[in-house]
Amino acid sequence: MALIETQNINKIYSLGDVEVNALKNVSLSIEKGEFIAIMGPSGSGKSTFMNVLGCLDKPTSGIYLLEGIDVARMNRDELAAIRNKKLGFVFQGFNLLSRTSAMENVELPMLYDGLPAGERKEKVMAALAVVGLAGREDHHPNQLSGGQQQRVAIARALVNNAPIILADEPTGNLDTKTSIEIMELFVRLNGESHITIILVTHEKDIAEFSRRRIFFRDGVVVSDELSGKT
Amino acid sequence: MINIPATIRISLRALRVNKMRSALTMLGIIIGVSAVITMLAVGTGARQRIGEQMASIGSNLLMVLPGSTTSGGVRMGAGTQPTLSTGDAEAIQKECLSVMYVAPVLSGVAQVIYGNQNWSTGITGTTTNMLQVRDWPLSAGRPFTDEEMRSASKVCLLGQTVVDNLFGGINPIGQIIRIKNVPFTVVGVLDAKGQDPGGHDQDDTVYVPVTTAQKKLFGTAFPGMVRIIMVKAKSADDLASAEKEITELLRQRHHIGQKQDDDFTVRNLTQMMQAAEQSTKVMTLLLGAIASVSLLVGGIGIMNIMLVSVTERTREIGIRMAIGAKTWDIRLQFIVEALTLSMIGGVVGIIIGISSSEVVSMLFGWPTVISPVSIFLSFGFSGFVGIFFGFYPAYKASLLDPIEALRYE
């Protein structure tokens, strides 16, 4: 059974009288442990697809099976629970809570999951250690560099042991050197912990880190290729 | 399932992050709650003082004043013409069934001398009944005897203030004092009573038999003239009938024709006091109501800040939703934030309210009473305000679309 399977997903936005068909019959299958880059020009539907995969948006039609469960018809709160347990998000703008320590930022998903305090602290420390930020748990985002902030965000995505990390242009706000470091972290997480990583990017050299590249254009998957790299 | 302790922790964290804004939001509630407490304290204090004063002048009292209220179309003040006599007082005592005690009063101001001390005070010529009428016990000595009343003996009872001013530490019983140079033997001392509703010191007085006052101290326009007749009705329910009986009796005794106006006035003191008490009650309610408006405004302030806060924190809400916050997680967060603000504001407001009522009673000498009810009421109300005005912003926040919220700059 595939980790993620989409069948004929359509997403139609109504902007006044005009209907925009952002996704047209997208059918994809993603296995556990894959490292995928989703590429395409802006307006190609790649972000819409990420939002659907991330259970932040519902497809207008079609089936989305996550671990065999159809999540396309779930309500808001059920989707929130799925996001909490199955998905980790990494954003271009980091999206950390400002004026809140790294520790508290990473702790957040577990607060919504209702874990006891002792367990939360233990897991936060472990996650921060994995991303190489051990000892920085009391730093606030404005005391951290861009790369470090993104690492905190990755720790937050990891902390609930989600099998999937969705990264939307994770290196968009970072310089080349830091971008490579972040991408190497993703590669390591993918290799060591078998976390499925799906990232959206328009940079070819970032996409090089992945093993499978999916191109979108005008809401349609135009190519889906495995790279030679393993 | 919603995790309440976690939600509370999240809310408290959010409040801590915005200390200044949290403090300013609380200010509205603080002012509202302290205003409610202070106003109610002042109002309740005033009411309690009037109640005490009512008890101090005696209960179920009627006062008969001489003089016409209207005379040939010209309205005259009560007490302007001497028309009452000891005979009237005796007749009231004898004839009126609703009346318990009657005490005629002929009073004036005179200098009282003891040794080398002197004191100017009100001299009240009256009968022993006065003590019953005024519910006024003696702290020492004895009242006038019937024999002393009949023979216009030169005996007197002293109020506590007079005792303090003339005698210092000496026991006044049996001592001779001079009133208008007439020597009087002190036979008793009146218990201390304090101020009357008008703020006069009731203890600054000397009681002498009415007969003595008429014959030896104050001149009278006709024999047996008195200035006032104090009447104690049998009960509060008898006040109205006593008033009617007295009016009928005195009209008859004074030979007043059907179309003529009374040459006396009967005043219901107890009713006047009750009216005064009633008006303070209304005042208390009014003050409380005005103060509640400020509490309401404080609540609207909370809603205002919470709405601004929701807009300002749209992105934060988006992040929270993305990582798994459910509808009620978000709602509770904002409700708990509003509730915390209003409850802390309530507690601080109670403290400030209590201290400011202390300050009011110190500065203006007004008695203030802080009732536990007003504390519970304003605390409960501020909690209610927090939930009520926190709900709409919380509801608004929970309806945000996570994608839109995450994109919000």
C-alpha cells in the first residue's frame, strides 16, 4: 500500500465569475521513504497540490488516500488531527512563533496532542539534537540565524514522529551555503529515519537532492522522473 | 479531545509575550471593578449610617409642632406660633389609643456652670417619658420622680458631652450646677448616643423637668406652653392612626373650625428617616449602575483588543492550525486569554476598590462598607465579561482558513 495515493484530484477556485482549474486529474502515488521534489513555474498548481497533500485544503473532487485512509472528505478538526500526527510542515518563511523560545516552538505540536510535560521536554531535546541545535532551546527566533530558525522549524516537524515532512520552498529565504546544509539535513533524515520528504522548489540545484522529481504545468503533472542519484 | 491545561498554558504564554497590551487591556476591567466596589461601598456605608441614626433618635416617632402651616393665605413655617401646651400632651397620652408615650418639650439654649467650668448647651424641659420616647437609657443616676415633675424641682439629667466638658473625671451625680444662675442638682447621666441624622451631637444636652423649664428658666407666652410634643406610637403600623388621632384631638382642643387650617403640624419622623434611607438605597443602585457601565466599557475594551489581537496574530493562528490546533483549541485559547485578562483585572480591581473606599472614608469622612456580595458580584461579572466579550474574537479566529492565515503578512 502506498503511503500517499491521489486519484483524479481536481481543485477548482472560483474567483468571482471566473473558475480557475488549479489541479486537473492529478493521480500520483508516493511510497514510504521517498524524497520528492515538486517543481514547476508559478501558477502551475504545485503549491495547491502541496496544500492538498498537507490537508490544509480539500480537493474539489478526487480521492486522497493517506496511509489508505480517504482524507479528502474529512472535516476541519479531523484534518487538524491528521496534520498533527502524520505531517510535519517546513515553510519558506520558517513560520516560528516570535518572542517564543525554540523549546516552546518545538513543543507546540505536542501541546495540541496532549502529551505530558516530561515526555514533551524529552522529545523537544531529542528533536533539537537531531537538527544540531542542542543547547539552543532557550533562544528566541530573533536570536537565531535563518538557517537555525529553519532547523527549529524542522525539529518542530519531526517532534511528533510524523512519517511525512512537507517543505514548501524551505531554502527560499536562505543563502546557498545554508541551503545546502538544510538540504543535507533533509537527506540525512530521509536516509536515517526513512521519513518521506516532499518539497516544493523551483531551484534545479535544490531539486538535485531529491530522488524523484514531479513537474507541474497548468495544473497537470507533465513529468514524473526518478533521478539517477540514489 | 481538547486539552484544557495545555490551552491554558498556551494562552498564558501568549499573554506573557504581549505584556504591555495585556496590562492596558486589564486597565479597563480594573477601573470598572474598582469603581463598582467603591461606589457600592460608599452607598452601603451611607445607608448603614442612616440606619444607625434612625435607631438613635428612637423608633416610631411623631413630632407635634405648634404654629400654622398656612395662615390667611400666607404660609408660615411650622413652630412659628406657640399653640401647644402641657395639657395637649397629657390629652394625647390619655385619649389617643395608638400612642404609647408622650413627652412635651420646652427647650432653649443656656450657659451651664459647674465650679469654674462653663458650657453653653441646649436645655430640654421635658418629662420622664422622654427617655422612653427616645429609647434613651441612663448610664448613671435616676430619672425625675413624679413629685419633682409636679413641684418643678431644680433637678437635671446631663448628656455625656456636657458631663465631659463640665466635670472631667468627677462623678456628676449629686453635684450642683447652675443653669442661667439657677442651681440644679444632677440626678442622672444620659447614655452616649452620638450624632443625629442632621449631624448634631445628641449628647450635648441637659434635661430638666418641663415644669421647671416653664417656671424658672424660659418665659412662656401662656402657662403650660411647650415648643414641641414628641410622641411614640405603639408600633410602626400605628404611626398613621396615631397621626390621625392626634390631629383630630388637637383640632378639637384648639377649637379649630371645619374650614380652618390646623394651628399645629404633626411630623412623622420615622417616615422621614425611612424616606431618607430609601433615597440612599436608590443612590447606591444608581452609583452601582454607573460603575457597571464602566465595567461594561472595560469588557468592550477587551473585545476590541482581542479582535485586534486576532488580526495581528493571523499568521500565528495559521501556524497553530497547520500543526494541529483544532477549532476549539483556537477558540479556547482566545477565550482563556480574555478570561485571564478580565479575572486578573477583577482581582486587581477589587484590591484597588477596597483601598480607594478606605481612602474615600478617610478623606471625606464618609462611612464605607465593603460587602462580600459586591466583591463576588464584580468578580463574577468581570469573569462573565471576559467570556462574553472574548467569545466573538475567538470565534472569528477559529474560522480562519489556515492557508490564508499562513500567507498573511
